[in-house]
Amino acid sequence: MKTPDRRRGTRILALALTATLLPLPGAASASSSTAQIYVAPSGADTAPGTKARPFRTLERARDEARKLTGRGGDVFVNLQGGTYVLDRTLELTGADSGADGHRVTYRAIAGQRPVISGGSASPAGRGTTRPAASTGLRSAT
């Protein structure tokens, strides 16, 4: 049988172990406030933008990311593989990069290859045969 002093020591040890296993303040809120938005060429813009029911367009995902950015936390826009055909310019502003130290990140889902296509087909015989002039942009190293 344990004496009262030993029981008290056991309780203190149990409390100390419990405290070390708890997340640090702010750590849980950072991960719990992370928002995930999903987009797929076969999705629907009337869907909720979840993995099971993704949005169809990048515009709809951008608009949802803007709403979520105001709530704090990082926002990830996850693109499923396939071709996203843009019929107009996708406009991104400073509001689309995040706020208060939180980011908005557009990324491919692991193992998938999304293609964003914004060109339009030219009538037969009216296209150019020369490559477009260089823009002077370099790829990131």
C-alpha cells in the first residue's frame, strides 16, 4: 500500500507527463486553422470544394480562398490532375496571397499533373509558324 506522500508524488508525476504531451499554445490553432480547397476539371462550382466534391474552376477556388483568408490560417488550393481551360484571364491580386502572416498556396495534388491552359485555337492556316519572342523571364533556381 502506498503512503499519502507517495500517492501525491505519483499524481504530480502524472500531471507533469500529461503537460509534456499537450501541444504548445498556438500549435494546435495553426494546424487546425489550415484550410484545404480542392479543384478538379470534372468538379462543379456549386460543390463545396472538398476532396470528395471539388470545385471545377480556378476562379471559384480563388474566390473561396479569399473568403477563408479573412479567417486566419494558411489556405491550400489543391489541384487534381487534368486540364483547366481558362476562357478569360485568371486575375490574382494582393488579396490572393494571404494576410497577417498566412499564405495562400496553389499546388498539385501529389502524383497528379494539372495543366492550366489559357490559349484559344486559331482558325486553320491563320496561326504563326515562328515561336513567340522571349519574355526575358527565367525559371526559378
